[in-house]
Amino acid sequence: MQRFPVRWAVIAVIILAIVGLGYWGVKAMVSEGEAKLVMATKPVTMGDIEVVVWGWGTLTAKEERDVITSAEGVVKEVFFEAGDPVTKGQVLATIDPGTLSMSIRSLELEIEGERLELARQFGVSPDQVENVDPSSALIVRSPMSGTISGLAVDAGSTAQGEVCKVVDDRRLIIKLQVPEFVYNAVKVGTPAAFTPKRFEGRVPGAVTRIDSVPVKTDQAYLYNVWVEIGNPGLLKVGDEGTVAFEAPGIEYQPSAKITSFGAQEAVTTAVSGRVKSVFVRDGQWVNEGDPILELEPGGALFQAMTLQLKFKEKLAELEDKKAMLSNLSVICPMDGVAFDKNITVGQTVGKGTRVTRVANFQEMNLMLRVDEIDVPKVQEGQEAQVMVWGREGQQSVPAVVSKIGASGDLRDGYSSFNITLSVQNPGFLRPGMGGEARIFVSKKEGVLLCPVEALYKEDNNWFVDVKTGENERTPVPVEVGAMNDMFAEIMSGLTEGQEVVVGMTKDPNDPSMGGPGMVIRRY
């Protein structure tokens, strides 16, 4: 509770009262028949003094921890309810591994495909992809042995995606459709021969593939058959001729044409960029791994680095998911009480989903807002008493100052500091309960005490006015020790029994002023 503003408000009221009383005092002294102001005094006594700092705050658990999931998936079981006591190591919930296992397998397949593609683009073996120098992607290499076809870039141009093809024209493919009786007579490996129209001779080959699903045409159902032949050197894709199948009882030589090379692959760049050098020409034979072109560094190198980084991120994601398989149980990290329940059976959760918050109520904190003028009196380890509402009404609970805020909070021109008290829970305290605290700063017994309203300062020294006659007083300097809201310890300057002036009052026997007046403290 912030007492500083209240204190100044009281002072303001007192000042106004002094001003008002001064007016009436003057009037009393100058008006015939009206009572004059007289001194109000109190004695200097021997006694005990206790200095305390007051504050108000809200109780919180000293230790609270969120319980989160360490795996993703569907919640299989939940073993607690909000408000249940829980213990360290207790299983609070479990997650079904099925969804996670499927996610891991899907990611593994994705990584496997990317690994092979990056290995081809970087020109290394698949197991070297994550550690290879990214600059190796600037050199584009042939994915297979064959002839360069359709080269469309040169030095200085921009390469992006496919730059050419590599074809193996040593083998050629003929795709044709045959009737059912031929489909029933041939099989993969059946010898066949192609007779081209452009020159005489037969080129041997064999059936390499048969499609069992018929294709409907205008006249009948036909079957797709693929025949592979060797290239003597003059044949090319598009050449026409006839095909003869060397199968028993087959006298069938349909027209056909060469539809594709035996093998071909596109040469593509993993990154886009300006071509620095081209190492081949169209129609040139290359072996697998031979360089085709080189890109200039800069943006292309940055792209290559990004590709490798994303691949590494997927590898890390895979390892993280695999680790989740051993963390399918949600374990309570400490003894305490479960505040709430944020998951249900069948719910899909991600890694890091908050399941509950566990709090230990055995030891609690009470944070106070203390005025800046009182903070210097407070030290860690000081004892305190906290007043709270318990089973038997308002009860006092012992506490200890555990922390003093390093900096204040300025509001409305006044600073206050956070003071934390450590409170042992007798069993009925709960977070959110309010408490008023008294911090015991010091206590002295058998000392000389003076009412605080008698004290005033001049030139940074303490004084009191001692009554020396019926309506006379004398200023006396004093040395002050401990002080609270009621009394101040007098170290020197006064003796027991002396009467000190605490203010001015009307003559209690004068009815003209409306009876006894208030005592005005002096500041």
C-alpha cells in the first residue's frame, strides 16, 4: 500500500488547519472577551519503541512452472484434473505415436528425394550433400553419358532451369500398338527387328515393356508394346519402318517409327545466374559427371548456400521428430498443485503446447509496494508479520524479507519499490489472496521517548519546545534515534518528565470558541 501520498495529504490538512487556527488565534488575542490560544503539551517518558514498515500485496506461489508437451501428435490419455495435487515425475498425459511416426516417414522420403537431387546438382555423392562446398553447384555437370542435344546457352547469357539434354542415341525406343493375338504371343524379352525405310537392312532388338491395359481405338482394343533396338549409327528419332516379332505363329509386321532415345536426361541448373563458361557444344559426346557450364558466383552462390541450409534444416527437423518418439509422456517437473487443464483426449497438440501450470504452495511470496522514504529501513532477512484472512478470521503469519527491488517505479511524482516477503504457508494460503504486512525494522526497550508531533527541524537539526512556564516555552536541540509514527527515541537533550509542546489549543473552559479545539502538530 502506498502511504507516501497519504502522508503528504495529512500534512496539507495540518498546514491548512494551522493557517485557520492562526487566524482564530490572532482574533482571540485581539478580540476582547474571547479566549486566547494556549500550549498543548505531552510528557517525555521512558518506554519501548518499535519501528515497522507497512505494506500491502498479493500472495503468489514462490515456485510455478508450466508443463508443456515435448512431442506433437494426438493426446491419447490424460491423468489429472485442475486442482489435483501432483508429484515430480508423475505422468500427466500421453501422446499417440501413430501420427508422429507417419510424419517422420513422410519427411524421410522427402529428404531422400532432395538428397539425390542435390547430389546431382552439386556433383557429389548423396552422403556428401550436407558438407559439400556450396560453390560446387556453380559447375553444372552431365547426369549421364551421352550426346549433348539442344544446348541453348553461351557465355554471358543467363541460365535458369533446363539448359540442354543429354541423350544416349546408342539405343532407340519404338513404341507401337498391337492387336490382342500379338499381345498374347509376345512377352518381355521376345526378339524383334526393325526395318527402316531410309536404307536396307534389319536392326535387331527385343521387347522391353508391355502394357496390360488395352487402349480402345475406332476398330478394336490394342495394347502398347515397347521395343528397344541398337543404333548402327544412322538411325534417329522419327525414322519410320516396320517391326517384326520373332514369336511362334506370328506373321505380323506393323508399321512403326522410332519414338525416343534409349535414355535421355535434362541438364538443369540448381540455381539461376549468369553463365561464366560453357565447356561443350551441341552434338558432343560427354560422360557422366563431365562439366557442361559454370555460373558466375554472387547471387548463384547465395542460392546454392540457401538450398544447402534448407536441406540441413530438414535434417534437424527429422532428428527433432525422432527425439519426440522418446518423449510421448508428459511428465510433471515438480511437486505441487495443477492450476488448470488445457488438453483433452483426442486433441491434436504441437511440441511446446502448455498442458497445465504446477505451483508449490508450501512457500509463497508477498510482493509489497513500499514508499521510497521507508525503503532504506528495510534489509533482506528482516522478520515480518502478514495479516491474512484464514479459517478463524484475520490471522497473523510470519514472513521474512527475501528481496528488495533494485529500482523504483515513479507514479504521480512519487517512487515506490517492490519488497518481496517469503511466507511459509500454514495450509490455508492460496495465490491471489491479499495480505497486509508489517516489517520489523528495529525495537528498543527502556529508552527515553518523545512524541513525534513535538519534533521539528531547523538548519537540519532536530528541536523540541520545552514548557518553561505557564505559557512559556524554550527551544531545545535534541539527538534523535529510532522513530515511528508515534514516538521518537531521544538520545540526548531531554530528561524524563519534561513537558514538550505538541501544538496550540483553545482554552477548554472558553465556550465562545465552541469547546475544546484540535491539537495541531508542529512540522
